[in-house]
Amino acid sequence: MSHTPFILGSYLVGTVVLLWAALAPVINKRGLLRQLKARQARMEKTQ
């Protein structure tokens, strides 16, 4: 029995997890910056 599919599968899962761990903060930062800009625009509009 060849273990190659299991090894490749584990590498794939590990790569996906590491990419998600690296990219999730960047994605969250973009969303946060977008929210802050919208909030600032609303605050400037009311003043």
C-alpha cells in the first residue's frame, strides 16, 4: 500500500492552514481600514 496520497494530502492541508494563518490578518486589516474610513467620513459629514 502506497502512502503517497496521505502524505500529499497532509502537505496540502498544512499548506492551506499556513496560508490562511498568514493571509487572514491582512484580510481583516483591510476590512478594518475600510470601516474606519467610512466612520471617519460619517463623522466629518456631521461636523
